[in-house]
Amino acid sequence: MDRPYIADRARYLKLSALTISEGMRAGSFRSRFRGHGMEFDGVREYERGDDIRSIDWNVSARNARTFVKMYREERELTVFLVVDRSLSMDTAPGSVSKREKALEVAALVAFAAEHNASPVGFVSFDGALGKVLKPRAGRDQVLAILSSMDRVERVVVGSALANALAGASRILRARSLVVIVSDFRTTGYEKALGILARRHDTLAIRVMSPADEALPSAGYVPFHDPETGVRLAIPTGSSSLRDSWALDCRESIAYWERVCARRGAASLSISTEDDSVRELSRFFSGGRSLVGKKTSARNAAARTPVPSSRGGR
């Protein structure tokens, strides 16, 4: 990425984040992570229509009547961003790379947190952890996060996603919303994701591109895997190869969704061609299912080389 992508669009992103912040403030999305987005405030006797998951069995047993837990709204929501800057994020066939889309999504969440006066923290990763910014509220903190995201640095080969998630678990004391933005083209992060999701509302956002799901029939096309350096010329005119590519995509996205569901994290897929504001607004306003979004429309390949359509990066 050769230009300050976020700085160029900061004013637009801050204004657009207003609709996302409204969904965050309403808290409807949080009730679908853990059953409620509130703090415990007492008990009352059960009434018809109450969610049986809210029953306080200990109090009910002591009183020989059924009681349910009551909650009050949490006034402050801490947000923590975990953003992938690994080499695989530099790929995409269009004008916007996965890395740029990831930074756009992260910036929108950061601005939404600022609108809500919520503390927000940040860590980026490639093959190593980048600078960690502990959660703080205020415009200066958001500007520091945007500056860190836009800074062009030497990229370390690999993916330290597991370390980034473990680091977030150590940093965050109070229950927080952790947003992970990555293409998830790595393994070994599952345990760290589960530990994080047990204590915090965790949203895994998978950034994809149209080429992840379907290869065009364009003859022999040069491919370059930026992580391994492998270069191949692949016959995209082969229907069996395109079918195999699509199948691998479906299997990869299905596995990722199963991991998220088992570990207690919500999953959301966003394409480089999507309107990020619309997709995030729908999520936080509770307008769509948290798990299994767009699996039939777009899928990401986790184990195949990627097209060198952006200068072979």
C-alpha cells in the first residue's frame, strides 16, 4: 500500500460511522453473543414469556418458586481491534486490496467507538505483533490508531494471529467487544480465539475478494503466493481446476465458520467489493444472522496461491 489510504478518507469514514455507532449503542447485537448485553441487577419472579435461559436456578430452588435474573444496560463498551497486515492481505483483483478493505473496516469501528465515547484499543499483526495501543477514549486515541494503521512498515512473513488474540486476552480486563479483521489464511489460532471469546464479545470479520470464490477463464495466468514466494502459471481455462478452486473455497469458509461457532465468536464476511458501512450497520443493528453470512455467494481460499493482480505482492 503506497499511499495513506485511511487518511485520505478519514472525514468520509467518520461521518459514515454514525450509523454503525447507533447500532453499537443500542446493544441489540450483544444479546446474540451471550444472551444479553447487560450487567446483573437482581432477580424477579418468573413471568410467562420470559427466556428460560435467564432463570436463576439457585434462587428458584431456595424459594420453591421460579425466579429470573434481571440486568441493567452497560454504560460503557470497550472496543479492541485486531487487524491483519500480513502479506496475503495485499492481494485482490480490483482497485481495493484486502488490506485496504481491512483498514477501512477497522477505521469505521474505531470512529463508531469515538462517536459513543467508548474506549478503543488496537493491535496489528503480520508474522509478528505490531504496536499495541491499550484501550483509551478520545479523539487522540482514534487518531493514534489511524496513524498506526496507515504507517507503511516492513512486513514480516507469516501470521501471528494466535499471539495477537492471546495478547488481547491479557490486556483486556473488563468485558469488551473484540473485532478481528483478517483473511484468516492461517492455522493454529483456534484455541486462542476460544479463550478470548469466553470472556469477551468477539466478532471475526473475514475479508475476501471475488477471485477467492471463482477464477475467470483467462488461459494461463501467473500466480504468486506472497507468503511462500511460490510462483505458478495456472491454466484457468480448465473447468476442473476452476471447480476444484471453488470447492476448496467452500470448504475453507465452512471450516472457519464452524471454528467461530464452536469457539463462541460471531462471524461476518465482507468482500472488497462490499459497502463496508452497509454491512457493518446491518450487523450491529441486528439486521442479519451473525453466523453463516454469504457462504453461498462468496468464499475465501485458505490453502491456495493468490493471483498476482496487484503487482505480484
